[in-house]
Amino acid sequence: MSKSAWSRIGWASLVQLTATRFRLFLREPEAIFWIFVFPILLAVGLGIAFRNRPADVLQVGATTAQLTQALAADKGLTASTMDESAGTRALATGNILLLAIQKPDSVAYKYDDTNPDARTARLLVDRAIQTAAGRREAVHAENDLVHETGARYIDFVVPGLLGMNLMGSAIWGLGFSIVEARQKKLLKRLVASPMPRWQYLASFLLSRLMMLIVEVAAFLGFARLVFGVPFRGSLWQLAVLCVLTSLSFSALGLLVASRAKTMEAASGLMNLVMLPMWILSGVFFSASRFPAVIQPIVHALPLTAAIDALRGNMLQGLSLLQLGAPMGILLAWLVVPFAVALWIFRWR
């Protein structure tokens, strides 16, 4: 058989392997749930938990109309006039958080200091009464509340969830598939074929790219429609970042599964690889919270680089040139693990 014929057969095997990976994925409802449904549910939960809402208005009472008028001037308070006995009952039943009692030459505050809202009410009530009595602040201060799209917590967390989802789907999806095939002796049959080792491993990477379009579009489309998460950077550059991120974690998944012989061993290795990144890479809060001594390690992690790049593109509108450092880290995590996986991979 001619060399060109062998070449056509070789590329045909790559196409068939990639299509097989895709069909096997669609037969796994658990994988579909974790890749498509779970990040959306997580975004909904966090979006509800950290939604924009007006400041709480605290219910308080006062024993004189003059005190009630002073307290009503504060937007954070709702005051009612009541005598001391009625106010004490209202405190006991939770109808008010604090009762301001007028004394001959002072004001007494009756409240439960173990209740955080009551402590807040005490500060607001005292401020309102002191201001009504003529106290002047040495420095005038105003609140400048930020509710701009892009500065909310949900805007911050969506790129983190996207990076975490790309990591999980790549490592779990590829790692478990390879180890399962090894356990079922399927790899043993493939080793006898003329198929090169690199084509078998590359088929997993290509199948990930096919799923990536739907995976990313579904999640980001939901975040945009429901929460109004901004896309300030170029969409095609965002796509490049997602592809690079997915390929980097796919290479890491291939490395993890290159020698594992059982699903239990693969699961342990995958959790060992991903757990530090879940904690350190700033998915739900800034990675800068960690001590300076471990910051070099934090920034060397692929998930940190992926999240930094995604947030830079989506929230700040940075270009790929401006994101050179995190992209370089992701490229290194693509090339090195794939090369090592190709070197140490075992069919049996």
C-alpha cells in the first residue's frame, strides 16, 4: 500500500476516534449535568445570594414624638411612638429592634446587644438623635454606592465559574474516558492497530473543542440574559481564551490518566490536581487574599491564569496582547503536560 494511502487511513482513524469520543460523551447524562447544568445552577444561587438590593430599614421605637421625629429623619430607620411598657413588649416579640427612652437629661437605648441588627440600630439611632440635637461632624461624609454593571459580585464570579467549569469538564471528561477504556481492555485492542499514539490522545483534545462551543455559549448566554454580565472585550478573543484554557486542562487530564489503572486511582489524582486550584485560584474571591509568600505558586496555577485572562477580557476589555502573561502560563500548561503524557502513556 502506498504512503499516501496509509496517510489517508491514518487521518480517517483520527476523525473516527474524535467522533467516537463525542458520541460517548452524549451517552453520559452525569457529564452533561456537570458541564452544562451545574455551572448555571451555581451562578443562579450566587446571583440570588449576592443580588443588588436596597439597604435594610430597621424598625425601632421611641417614647416621645420628638424622638420619633428625629429617628424618622434617618433613611435607615422606621420609628414608632410607644410608651416604655409597650416598647418592652415589642422588643420581646421582635417587632422592634431598639427602644429609645427619653430621660430628664439623657436618652436610654433598650436593645439586645447579642443581635447584630440591634447593634446596627443602636448606632443609627444614636447618630440620628445626636444630629437632631445639633452635633456637627468634623468631616462631612457621603455614601457613594456602586451598582454599575461589571462591578457586581456576579460579574466577578461568572468568569471564575467559567474557568472552573472548563477545568472540570476537561480533566474529568478526558481522564475518566481513558481510564475506563484501559479498565475494559479497549486500549489493549487499539495498541495492535497501526494508529499512532499521538492520534489517540489528540482525538480527546479535538472532541473537547467540539463540545466547547456549546458548553461556553450556553453558560455565558445564560449569564448575559439573566444577570446582564458584560462582555467588554472582543468575543473572538474571548473564544481564543476559552479554547486555550480547555486545551490546557485537557492536556493535564491526559497526563493524570496516562498511567492510572482504576477509576478510584484516577478520581484521587484528579481531585489532588484540582482541589488546590478550587481553593487558591480566586474562583469566588480574589486570589490576592492569600499571603504574599504563596502568591508565586497561586499565579503559576493554570486556573488562576485562566480566570485572570477571562476577567481581563470580559470585565476590563483587555486584548490578547495585554493578557500575554496568563496566556503564556496556559500555553506552558498545554505543551508540557501533553508532551509528558505522550511520553509516559501506557496502553495497558
